[in-house]
Amino acid sequence: MSQWLVLTLAMAAACAVVLTIVVINHRRVGEDDDPSETPDVIEYMTMMIGVVYAIVLGLAIAGVWEGRGAAQESVRQEAQALHEVVVRSEVWPADVHRRITGDVDAYVKHVTGPEWEAMADRGELTAKGTELLHEVRRSVSDYRPADEHEAEAYQPLVDQVAVADDARSIRADTAGETMPGVVWFGLITGALIAVGLIFTLQIRRTFRELLLAGLYSALIAFLLFLIWAIDAPFGRGVAATTEPFLNAFPQLGG
């Protein structure tokens, strides 16, 4: 099912539930009921709970967005480090350079293909990717420079492989969902409370009040969906992309 369809259904369902409750509740209210009699303390509490919940939602969105940014940055660092490995190895003999380039290309193909799918589906990296990166490391570290010029490139190449390995570790840490279950419990419970409290304000069945109630519930549904979509940096909605790899290795784009 398309994520946009899921979002549309969630917002529509939230609106439908709230409006249905408002209409049913209005039918149960007597003609002599006065909405202006709502105690001030209830209005104050409703406002404060809404403000607190809005702050919580903002912090949650900022948290998952920061996690998504860290995931994308790890991809960029990994791609750039591997690109440096290929470029810097050009000072070594042609056969060594070809071997290193071939190992890097094989690794990048795997990362942007099967491993990316594994991160999206299961939130984890593959053992094959770890093995291919080890092959890159071995191709670099096993070579013995023949002269001083080649030796000057040895340590920077080893360092770049280490940078790629470290970026891969960060990518592994951010591959799955970042929001703990207890936080989701708090967000959903807070949404139910925030929406439920609007019924204490004695909403009438006028177009303006029904519209505001529907928009309020739809907004909360949208924000919860936004958090869910960003929560898995490589798996849903606003996800990190393979663009850094494709930019650094355009020959593998196909």
C-alpha cells in the first residue's frame, strides 16, 4: 500500500471519528445547554495540554530528522572515502589499482543494491557487505610500496578505508527504527488525550466548529505519520538515498 494512501486514510479516519463523536454528542445535548458555561479551568487545561503535546511532537520530529540527517551523512562519508581510495591508488601499479577499483565497485554495487534493500526491509546490514569491505581493506593493506612516492600514498589509503568502515558502522546503527516503543506509546496516548479534550469544550454542530475539530485531528494524524515516515532513515517515506554513492561512482548508476 502506498504511504501517501496510508496517510490519506489515517487523516480521513481521524476526521471521521472526531466528527462522528461530535455529531453524536450534540444529539445528546439538551436544547437548554449553554456552551458558554464551560468552566475556565477546563479551557485552560485543554490549552496547556495542547501546548505541551505540541512541544513533545516538535521534539520527536526534530529527533527523527536528526537521525535521518546522520544516516545520510554517514552514506556521504562512506562514498567519499571509497572514492578517495580509488583515486589515491592510481599512483600504485596498474594491476593493483585495477584490483582495488574492482573491489570497491563490487562493494558499492552490493551496498546500493541488496544491502540497501536489507536495510529498508529488516533495518540491518548484510554479512556480504562486511566481507566485501574486508576485501577492499585487504587489497590496500597487503600491498608493499616499491618506492617512497608509493609509500606516501599508503597511509592515507589505509586511513580512508578506516573512514569508510567507521561510516559503515554509523550506517548500521541508524539502519533500523530510532524511536523506542515507550515514546510511541506516549505520542499516541498524548494524541488521544489532546483530541479527546476538545469534546470538553462543548463543540456545536456548526460548520466552523466541525471544520476546526476535523482539521485539528487531521493535523495530529499527519504529524504522527511524519514521525513514523522519518523514523526508519533507510526504510520509509523521507528516507536517506544512495545519491552520494551514485555521484561518486557514476559508472555504477545503471
